[in-house]
Amino acid sequence: MKINDFAAIDFETANHERSSVCSVGIVVVKNGEIINKLYRLIQPEPNYYSYINTGVHGLSANDTDNAPVFPNVWKDIEPILGNLPLVAHNRPFDEACLKAVFRVYQMDYPDYDFHCTLKASRRLFKGLPNHQLHTVANYCGYNMRNHHEALDDAYACAIIGLKVFG
């Protein structure tokens, strides 16, 4: 499947609830080129942080207490996405987060066309020790700066997407 235009998306969550998105990274690819990047902090819902999640991404309530809630952040993101298909590494997680937070805020979900770089990398890149984001990104020529920071994760996903869907 060839996809030259897409938006790579990555969410980090504050706790075990998929709706608790606390940051989002978006990287837009058009005609096989990265043309836009966006990172936003989000006040999570429910608004508490688990020790485990903070340990993974380093974010806490101190980072998001004054951040906008999801609907306000999405107003900035939606025009950038337009009708682009979305790409995520481990699509089921990021798609579940997006659907959950739309549901919590009673927003109409646009039924985005989602693709998975994890699934594609497992199919195409045999012999890797694993198919974790940083491993596959490195294989595709991108050495991640800050794994589990939503923008760096989305950027790595975009690099992988260019290889597996381009």
C-alpha cells in the first residue's frame, strides 16, 4: 500500500485511562516530504498522573495544570490533518486514545483512516531484534532523541511511514 500523504500521530497518557491524553505529537507528510510538526500539552481527563506513566514520559501535573483541554487543542490540530490518513506505531493504542477522548468530550469522531507502522514493520523488516519504535526508527535511519516524547515519537513514526508506505 502506497501512502505519500499522511499525518503521523502519537499520544502520551497520564494514567491507565485511554482518555487521559496529556500530550500529542503530529508530523504531516505530503508528497513524501515532512512539511509540518506540532506538539501540544493537554490537561488530561481524568486529571491525575500515575507514577508509571510519569516514569515513561516524564510529564506530570506540573506540566499540564495550565494546559488547554483536548477540545481546544484539537481545534488547532483538525485543520492541519484535514482528510489525511493517520499513521501510528501501535495504531490500536493511539486510535483508542483518540476515540476515548472524543467520547469523553462528546465530540463527533470523524472516523479517521488509521494505519500502523508497527504492523507494517513486522511484515517488511525481518530479522530485527524487536519492532519497538526506537529500534525500527533506527533501522530506517532515524536515531530518536527523546523516546516517549510525543513529537519525537510521531517524527520517528513518520520516518518509518515513509519507508513502509512510500
